[in-house]
Amino acid sequence: MIEALAVVAPGRPLREGLDRILQANMGALIIVGDGPAVLSICSGGFLVDAGFTPQRLSELAKMDGAIILSPDASRIARANVHLVPNPNVPTTETGTRHRTAERVARSIDVPVISVSEDMSIIAVYRHDLKHPLQPIPQLINRANQALQTLERYKNRLDTVSGALSTLEVEDLVTVRDVATVLQRAEMVRRIAEEVHGYLVELGEDGRLLLLALDELMGGVDDDGRLVVKDYLHEHRGRGLEQAMEELAGLSSEDLLDVKNVARILRLQPEGELDASLEPRGYRLLSKIPRLPDSVIERIVAHFSTLQKTMRATVEDLDEVGGVGGARARAVKDGLSRLAETSILDRYS
């Protein structure tokens, strides 16, 4: 559906054509795709095979039949087409045009657009989903409200993430601390997804809001992955990607309980939220400037825990393959600065 909404977003030629149809108080049924599956349910009509323009679309909409576009909506393939989808496909719509649109979308993997002449509504169908296009001012208001919510949750995430860094330096991390950071990170990610959906539908009208979203979400996904990588208890081939998928698959209600988040990490001993944990060190090492991921992997593999890495001397770090003397000093100084900053932030 997100891909389908991007095709009809403001600033795209197809959206201008749809707006012209609405302004002329006409209806239309448009399929974005002209593959064999689409052609197999087409009857009658005539071949157009002309470049797409909003004016051509609105003129062809004066006829009763459906209009078939190319998959990228750059050409008009056919017009005045009678669609004959499987009548056994269930539909919840009542009007003939909308019933046909829903049946086609459920039968074939293409976006179907229905323009209602009576209600002046544009609806996009994709698979089992229906999405009526909202007025631009209403969408902008919703996107702004969602961005404000996202900013509040992001501030809370920054707070608990900073607290986790301090606890890692002091070797006081518990299961609850880790699960809380991941819980907040997943909440932020879900709100950002909702905002992104609004911005896709807004098209060019949402470009400034998109910049704000990118600024708020900078580094959030990477930080969440590194937290999982630091504490994930790998078991029977179950790795980082599967854990991230399970976290994203939690329902909103399950996500509110940190025990469910802790269960995904397979933290030991299971169920004890106040049990102590030791980070491997991926997240704090990634905060050191110009330190490649490959070197971080070697350091973690050599020392196994963050505390051992922090206690290591420059000579100890130099012994790790691929580190070298200059980078060893940079790692030692970087970890010392992170430790000092984290403790000052906590107790200031």
C-alpha cells in the first residue's frame, strides 16, 4: 500500500490527473499495471498506448470503462475497458465501481484506484487493504502531531540510552535496563513508521516534515541493533536478525511489558529483571570516531566483554589483529572519554 500511495502522492502526474477528474465531478476506475494477469480480466475497450498526461487521463475518464496504466504510470495502455474479475471474490463494497476495484485488488497484485463521482473521494485498493486519500491540510496536521509525539518518545529514549551507557561503564547493568532501552527504541521506530506513512501520502507537500523525521531518527535503528548485539543470548542458531524480527512482531500490548522484550533476548536467568548482565561492548565502541566495524568485531572477539576491553592497556589493544598502535591509543582514549562523560552526565 505504501508503494501505491507514493504513486498518487501530490506532485506526481497521476495525482494531478485524479484531481482533475474530481474537479470535473466525474468518476473513474484505474488500474496501475498492464501485465498478463490484468489483461486476462479485461474485455472490450480500445488500445491507447500513449504517454501519460493528466489531461489525457481526465478526458478518458469521461467514458464509463476502466483505464489501464503501465506499472510506473508513465503510459496509458487501454481505456474504456470492461473488467471481469472473479465474482466469487468477497467484497464489502456496495457500488459497482468500488466492488469491481476491491475484487480486482484482491485477485491481482496491482494498485487499483477508484474515484467516486457522488462522494468526491479517491480510494486506493491493494490486496485486502483500502485507503481513502485524506485532504492535504488534515494529513499535515496528523503528521505534525505524530512528529511531536515522536520527539517526546525520542527524548525518553535518549535518557534511558544515556543511563545504560553509564551503567555499562560502572558494570551495573541489569536485564530491566537493557529491556527498557529496547522497548523505547521499538516504540520510537513504530511511531516513525506511522509518520513515514503520512509523508508518503503527502508527497512533495511533506518534504520539510521528512527532513525533521530524518533528523529525529538519526542513529536510532543502529543503536537498537547494537544493544541487541551486545546482550543477545544466541541459542540454536538464533541470531541478531531473528531477534530483531521478533521484537518488531510484538503487539503493542506485549511491548508495554519489559518481560516480553527480555524474553526475546533469551537473557539468563530468564524472568529475573534485576539480574546482572555484561555487555560485549559493541555499542560503546561504535561511538568512537573512525573505528571500523571490522576492528570492533576483532576487539570484542578478543576481550569478550566491555569491562575487559576498558581495563586493557594500549599494549593489550595493540595485540589485537588489525588494530595497530595509533588506533589502540584512540580506542583507549575514546573509551576513557565516554566513561568520563557518562558518569558526569549521571551525577551532574
